[in-house]
Amino acid sequence: MRRAKARTQKRERLRRALVLVGSVLIVLAAAASASLAQADVPSAARSYVERMWACLSDGGGFETAIEEVGLHRLGEGGMPEWIGELCAPSMLGEAYANEDASIIGFSRSGEAGDAEDLLRRELTARGWQEQGGGQEGLASYVKEEGVCRWVMVKVSKVGDAVSVVLHIRRT
């Protein structure tokens, strides 16, 4: 019984790591397709995946793998003050971000379309104007006031979860 529970926990950690890796790759691909990144996107993506996979393969846990690629759990030490410009902080659940929180990723249950609709309602209620995205599950929003002025939202179905990635530009 204990061994089955340990296997289930290990599978859940791996699933969470794969969702996060998928989210990172989605952000990098979306940034490249929107001409937002000047770096070699395939190399950057490969670097994230290789570092996470090496950590997980060496027996490191999910949290260690997250730290290895320079991400941290959002909310440890408090949410950024400006997060309310985007959505209710409780909506983010267990979110991860890069050092300056310009990229935030989280997963939720349900369908991708429902998550897109929820985010659209949250953002427009806070004064954001949708600018489109040109791809399914991808949208960008702009705002004339506040700390945050632009956000790209990428929503994807990853396994049985929905991965949501926010790429944010602040003033």
C-alpha cells in the first residue's frame, strides 16, 4: 500500500513538472512567434527542459527542479502588489513565476475554453482591452493605466489539466 502511494505521488510530481515544462515551452514559443524574444528560442527551451529533466532524473523533487530553472512559487513572501491589476490573486492557485514575475504559469482543472473565458472576463473587468493573438488559446491585452500595460495569455490543455501562462510587461 505504501509503495503504491509513493508511486502515485511520484507520478503526480512528474505530471506537475511536465505541465510546468509545457508552460515554459508555450511561453517561449509564443514569445518567438510574436517577435518578443530576440534569443534563440529553441536553445532556451531546450535549456529549461534539460535542466529540469536532469534534476528530476537525479531524484530531485518538483520544487528542486523548479528552482533549478530559476522559477519560484508565486505567493511565497507575498504576491506582487500589482497582481490585482490582472486578476484576483486567489485565481492563480499554485502559480510559479520567474525572478521578476514577468512570466507566471499555473494550472487548473477544466477545459481550456473555460479558462480563456474566465481570464477574459477578469481582465476586461479591470480595464484591459483585448488585442487578439492570432492563434488558438493565445491573446494579448493592453491597458493605458497602472503598473502593468501589456499581457499575453496562453491557455493550453496539457493532459487532464489546463496550463495558463501570463507574459507581463510592466512600466
